[in-house]
Amino acid sequence: MSESVEGLSTALTFVWLLLCGGLVFLMHAGFSLVEAGFTRAKNTANILMKNLMTICVGVLIYWLVGWGIMYGDDIAGILGFSQFCLSGADNSVWNGWFFQMVFAATGATIVSGAMAERTKFISYLVFTVLLVAIIYPVYGHWVWSGADLALLTGEGSAIVKMCGASFHDFAGSGVVHSIGGYAALAGVIILGPRIGKFKDGKPQAIPGHNITFGFLGVLLLWLGWLGFNGGSTLDGSDAYMNLAVVNTFLAAAAGAVAAMILTWLKTGKPDPSLTANGVLAGLVAITAPCGSVENWAAIVIGLIAGGIVYAGVMFNETVLKVDDPVGAIAVHGYCGTWGLLSVGIFAVGMGEGILGGAVYTAGAPGLLYGGVNQFIIQVVGALASIVWAFVAGFIVFKIIDVVIGLRASQKEEVEGLDITEHGIRAYPEYITE
């Protein structure tokens, strides 16, 4: 009888992860619509090609090397080094690989949006290969590999011993979003702004061509996050997946409300694109703490994330003078960092309140529950994600820029990357006689 129950539980987990992985895969359709809608019509085919090839390249590279670096046999707590090409894999590995692969490709998609409308197609593909092969899985190994010496989570790690707690990033505010966001920041610094974005040092609005696409994309991403966060229980019989999902939806709604109110107060009108990004901001922020905080805290985390995305977009344009057409750096980078820190503030800790039975909650309580250790390790882990992603991204982008060039020519940018990179237009002109 016990063997039958165990077999049923295993089968349920396999199906659960396949379903949730499918929802995360669907997020690539969401990213495609968001990025296409919030940019100009002349670059639509280019945006769609980049998003399609991100998942295609991601599948192959994560199979070839990414999984092995992330989950292979540990080397000094730094990276894994085995299971390349899924050598020796069984049903459990294949199931886990699929779920983790769709996460890996998501990180590269973040970079696509931030660098849209002026990046060479071939250069973006090269970066995608290196992000999925090295940048993403190395940090992922530090956090999710389960290795005894993994820098941020291993019980034998000097950092973990020093901080008195293990780093907690439930579904990837750091591993996926912070890594993608700060790598994107490095890229846009090297790339430079679009032609006409700044005039006499002041940012100029360059409206996207299809707000409908943008909003549909956000709603698809929101749906996909059910798999992103709910599936990260990695156990189809763990009832606490429901808590993760409830917190996810609360934070997303709160993020949108906060962004809408802020833009309304600042400009006199509620801004649609920033409100849509408020949804994504809340989703990114709650991704790390969704299984370790109570419902009210999820709402607070989302509200603050909505403020961060608004302030982050303004900061990028007015202070850093960087051009991010879709707001990806603020959404994924800054709100990803906030999500990591919020664990150290709001986590109830194991054995506390309604979350006591969840094996994946943060082990130590956050600041609001009298704990300090969890906050300290969250700060360390957040800083590690920023430094690793930005420095590694900057080096890779700089090499790409020197060797093959990163930016399209001025003529190509003005004409549009659809026709210059792919020889077609997403919206062919009708010929009238």
C-alpha cells in the first residue's frame, strides 16, 4: 500500500512539474507581446524572432552545458561539472531539466526587452548562449543546487556559517530576474540609447505601437507565474503550493494599484504602460518570498514593488541616462532585489504561524519577527546577484562589441530592424492603385 501511495505521489509530481513548466513556457508568448507592444512597429519581427530564438537556443544550450553547470557534481561550491548533455539521466532528471530549462531561457528574454530596437540580432544570440551556458547557471548553482558547499545555501559554506542562515530565493527573484535585469543594465550601458531618446540630456517619450499587445502580454505572464511560483514547490502533493499562488496574485494586484496611483498623482492621469509594469513588478518581487510570508505581507511587498518600478524607470532615464524601452531593468533587476530583501524582512520562519508545515519556507524569521540572520544572508545574496550579473554581463557584452559589434548602424536603426535584419516587415504596406 505504501509503495502504491509513493508511486502515485511521484507521478503527481511529474505531471505537476510538466504542467507548471508548460505555463512558464507560455510566458515567452507574454514576453513577446509585451516587448513588441511597447516598442515601435518597425522592429516587431525582430522582437518576435529574438524571443522565439531565445527559447530555441535556451533548450539546446541548457541541455548541452547549462544543467551540468547548475546541478552537476559540485566543485568547491562554485559550479557543477557533470551531467552535460543529460548524461546518465533518468525520469526524475528529465522532468527536472524541463522545468529548470524554461526558467533559464526566461532570464535571457529580460535582456531582449531592455536592449530592443538597436541591437544586432547575431550579437543578441551570442549573448543568449553565454547567459544560459554560464552566467545564469553559476549563480543558480550557488542558490539551488543543494550542494553542501554552495556559496549561498550550502551548510558547509563559509558565507552561510558567517551569516548564521541559508539564503532563500524560492522561485527566482534573484536567480532569474535579478540576473537578467542587471545583465541587461550592463548591456544598455555599453549599447547606448536609441536615436532620439535624449535631447539636451532630457529623456523623450518614444511610444510603443500597440498597447493591446502589451496588456495581453502582461496577462499571459501573470498566468504563467502560477507555474513559476506554484511549481517551485517541486512537489505535486505539497498543499503549500496554494499559499504561493495566493501570495503571487495578491502582490501582482497590489503592484499595479501602486503604480497606477503614483502615475495618477504625478501626471494627473493613470499611465497604462507603467500600471502594466506594476503587475510585473509585484510578480517579480513576490517570487522569492511567496512561500514564506503571510498574505498581508505579500500585499505590502507588491505595493512597494509598484513604487520601485515607477521610481526605477525615472531613475534610469533621468540619472543613469540609460534607455530601456520596456522597463525591464526596473521590473526585473530592482524589484528582484527587493524580493530577495523582503524575505529577510517578512519571512515568518520555520514553525511560525500558518507556514509551519511548509518545508520550503525561509528557515530563519525576518526582521519583523525578531530575526536578523535571515536578513543578513539575503543582503549578501542580493549583492552577489547584482555584482555577478553586472560584471559578467559587462565583460561578455564588451567582448561581443569589440569582436562582432553590438549595435546596429544608424541607418539600420532608423529604417527598422525588421527590414534590415530579416528582410521583411511585420506589417506589410498595402499597395493601392
